[in-house]
Amino acid sequence: MTTTIRDIRPEDEAAWRVLWQGYTTFYGSDIPEQVTRHTWQRALDPAAPFGIRLAVFNEQVAGFSLYVLHEGSWVTTPVCYLEDLFVDPAVRGHGLGRALIEDLIHLAEQNNWSRLYWHTREGNPARALYDKFTQADDYVRYRLAIGTNT
């Protein structure tokens, strides 16, 4: 059993969409097709501060991380926000989630990013994995939806 983490390729779209649907279903979200299409297109754009990394397990796309790079007012190098992470439930327990996070840590070190952070729901079972990397902090998130695409 082998796992490889890599950037997406145009031919990965169908496999990613299956995982994306599993992810949005897990969070009870219904993402419009135009947003999904735009997300995929941005991730393929090398100029965009946005990327998708795939976990390929036994030659099958089985997980992804979706990240956004942004500036920060307390640092001089980019900050990486791990916005989404998902592993196919059929292959959980094989270290793919860990590999996806370790991959972003490696990219952060390689590219001189200052920080990697993410959010999750309090009851998410993946917190057992996340706690192995770092403990949750005491910040509270506020979300204000603006416009029709939020």
C-alpha cells in the first residue's frame, strides 16, 4: 500500500469532485455547481494563492487538502490556511490525513510560509489526529455572510 501526495492535474477533476461531494455532505453544505467549478479552476491556476493537494492511495485518488495562502499583519511571509481536508471514509486509518497535513508542513518549510492553521467543528472525530500536531487554541470564530455566494 503506497500513498503519494501531489498537486492536482486537470484529469483529476472527476475523482476530486467525488471527494468534494463527500466533504460537503459531511458538513451538511450544498455548494452550487458554479462555486465548485470556480474552486477547481482557481486551484489549477499557478498564479492563484490557492491550491489542492491529492492523496493517492494504491493508485486511487483518496483524499485532498485545499489551502489558501494569504498575507498577515504580524508576519512578513505568507500564512497558509488549510481550508478543507477530506479522506475517503473507505480508506481512513491508513495515515492519509496525517500525510496531507505533513505535506503542507513540508511545503510551508520549503516555501518559507510563516504559519499553517485550520479550523474544524468541535465534534469532528479528526480532532484526534489534529491534536497530535498542535493543540486547539482558545479563539472563537465569527462568520458574517455577505452576498449570495457565501
